[in-house]
Amino acid sequence: MMNRLLVAVFSLSLLTSCLDELGPTGDEKPFEHTYKIARDTAKLANQNTKLYKIAVREGKKDTALIEKPDWNKELLPFIEAENFNTLGNKPKYQIDSAYLPLSKLKIYRYYSDKESAKIKEAVYEYQKGKLKRAHFEANKENIVYKFDQNLTYTAGRGYSITSSQNVKKVLDEAFSVRSVFVNKSKPYKLTFHLPDEKKLMVRASLKADSLVIFNNLERIAVPLSQSGDSTIAELPVFQSEFHLKISDNRIEGYWLNLDKGSDYRIPVTGTLEMPESYRKAEVDFSGKWELQIIEEDTTMPAIALFEQSGSQLYGTIRTEVGDYRYLSGSVTGDSFRLSTFDGSHAFYFEGGVSGSDQYEGSFYSGTHYKSELKAKRNENAELRDPVELTKSTEKQMIFSFPNLEGEKVSLDDERYRGKAVVVNVMGTWCPNCMDETRYLKKLYENYNERGLEIISLAFERESSFEKAKLIVQKAVQDLGIPYEVLLTGYTPQNAEKAIPELDKVMSFPTMIILNREHEIVHIHTGFNGPATGKAYDEFVKETEGVVEEVL
């Protein structure tokens, strides 16, 4: 039945290449930003790419693993779909485009209401200039026959084809094929099983020696090692790891967060990810939302920034102490789900329409935290200025803490004498601190020769020097930190005792900029990371402006 089904399915299909590295072709085609795939079949063959298929027809499901696909045949419908992109067809189509700055997505949409246009809509999504996804809606219809197809291709992962055909009083059927490209890696969907039967899902790719986790634009490569019959995946930077059992197209195990204790575990399962069809959404959640995160009698103000393409939802949530980094998920009906996993936190957000331009929902952080969400659309929503939240109580800053070798370091040391200094208040358990550290590395490289130094003050949950040292050494190595990281010996809860020059430490990270006399000239509470787009750009501009002044 598989062969009969595939003959029917492959009458039309989608236009693109399955190679991640390919972008717009820039050839002579009359529509810009469409894609030419005919020449890519040879590249697929050279990669020895296998094809895994699931086909459904009349309620029956067939699966097949094709070791040596005939790519000219497999991609024939995709090539045929390209026929819409001709000079003669161009007047039939209207063209829209959009740019989603948080996700770095550029979207092109070609659509037609002309009866003679077999391709009614073509949508191309490019991320940082590389094809991410493409979608086609096609139909063929006459007085007795109707054939519809939805064709979706996800670059480097596979495709989905759903078809239906009807011959009056003779035939009425629907069928679908979802296919995955399998080469040196297998695309997986990892599911974290949270309380209340909530499922936090993230994309991943399994290779022979690593597990790569995808958070929208972010990639986290986690090396694999064996321990008995289990596979251990130790996360970079953070004190956490996966314990997994991996079999054909199935992963089972748990995520262990050692920062929260040796018994903090979340069950994790993984299945081969079959690309989904492109879907249009009933509700558009894109935009800026004034958000309240409510826990009992406490309400934390926040701003949710969402971007949407079809039913796919991306974005982040900003608070006054940091952001929730790269979120991605989907919209179904009038509700949404968003997830991220950074190695230290497993965050899950859900919400549903509760009124005109309003939504309500829940937020889960692993198994230990849950809060309510209430939001209203507000393009003018703002948080308090991060440079006004923490005040200095002294003119100058003075401290002396040991470095990783146990040697005391102070601002009076020759290395720092007469230098402007950025003091980074951080902890290795903090993802926003990790993001700010990556920025500070660039700042150090750009300004160190002109007289700028950076010192990180680490506040670890382990107060023992020897235990904290091992934790910080891992972060220094994994992040490639080129400047001194000092162990304060204080936990995050009593950071004010280590830094009496501040009226409080309300956020990790907090950045303090000192001039050449080591006077405090600038304090920035929290961090707007790369996932926040414009807010991050403003942070960079502001910080470098202050650095230029103190130098």
C-alpha cells in the first residue's frame, strides 16, 4: 500500500532544498526569494542521506526507512511545484513580506486567487539568510474532480504532504506523508514531563557523540558519554545532565539539575521528529504584551514580546531582573504554548485568549515553581529603567576576594591600578549571567588594550571554596572567560554583605562600571540578552557609551 500511496502523493509538492547551508539562489527566476531545487538532488545523494517515512491513508499507517533514496523521484513534486515561478505566472500573484527581528526571520508570501493558478500560496521563511521552511497550497479542480495539497518543507529535517481528492459520487479520500532526512544526525523532539501533565517540548538533534538542543536561534551542543547501559549528556556551563537510554528512534530517561539537589529530576522522553504541516492560526499573538506574573500575593511586572509565522510562535519575556531567553512554540485554536531549555532551567508558558487583546495562562519552571499569567496587548508597555533600580552607597568600590588559584585579588593590585573596570556580579547557575558573560568577552577584546579590565564576582550556591571552585572552573572553561573570576564565598541570598557599596543586589547579573579612580559611575540591573532584540542593542550601545567615557 505504501507504493500506491506514494504514487498518488507525489503528483505535486514543495519547493526547496533539504540542505541547511543553502540560501536564496539569486538566479534569473522572475520571483525573488523563491527556491530552485533541481540541482540539489545530487548534493543529497552525496550526503548519503536516508529517508524515513510515515504514510497514512484510509486510517492505515505505513512506515518505511529508505536507505538509498532516488532523490530525483523523491523531490520530483517539489521541482514541479516550482513551475508556478515563471514569467507568465507572475501577473497572477501578489507578494507580501515581513521581518521578525527577534527570530531573525524574513518571510515572503506569494498568493493568487486566479482560477488558473494551481499554486494558490507559496510561503518561504529564511532565518539569517538560510532557508528555514517553505510551504505550498495547491489545487486542481474541474466540474467533477477536486485535488488539494498542503506541502511543507523544513530545511535539513524533512517534509509533510497532506492531500485530499474527490470525484463526485466515486471517490472521497485524504492521505498524508511525513518524511525525515536522516544522515549523521537524527532530528528528535524532546519532551520534559512537568507537573499537571504539562509537556515542555524542545527540538534536538542526536549525533553519534553529541546531543544538540535548539532554542530558536540558539544551539547547545552536549557531549555524550557512556556509563553502563546509560548515556550521560553533561550540559556545558551548568551543573546539570541527562541520563538517557537511547534505542531506535526513541529516547527515555531524565534530566538531573544538580544545582537544585541530587534528587531534582524531570522525566524526559524523545521521539523522532516528523515535520509538521504549515498551519494558519485562528489567533495572532504577535506583538507586545504588558504581562503580570502572579504568585500568591506577589506580582512581577514583565513584557512579553511575541512573533508569529502561521501557527509557529517565537519570542521572549522581559522582566526587570532579566529575560527568559529564546522561547518557541505554537498556536492552536485560541491558545499558545512556549518552551525553552537552557541547561539550567526548563521553562514552559501557556495561555489562552481571555478577552479583547488579553490572555491568561500559567508559567512552569521545572517541577518546583508555578505562577499565573495575565496579559493585555500594549505596544507602549515599559519596565523601569535598569540603571535606576540599584543605587550606590559609596563613591568608590573596594573589595578583596580569592581567584580560582586562591590568591587574593583587589582593585589596588597593579593590574587594575589606573584602569577602568567593569565589575560583573554573577553566578554560574544563572543563564542571563551566561549571556552577559558572552557579551563581556567581546567588550574585553575590544577595549582591554585601551585600559579596560573586567572582574566577575561569583556568588555560588556552594559556599565551600573547593566545591565552588570546581563549579566556576567549568563555566570559565566552557565560556572561555579571559578575565578574572573571583569567588566571594557568599551565596546569592546574602550578596549585599559582599558588596556594601550597593543599596541592594536585586538581580543576577548586575553590572557596575568604575572609572580609572575606581569610582562608581554606572550600575545596570539585570540583563536584556540577545533574545530581546532591540532591548539588547540598546544595552550594548549604552554600555559601550559609558565605557568610552570612562576611558
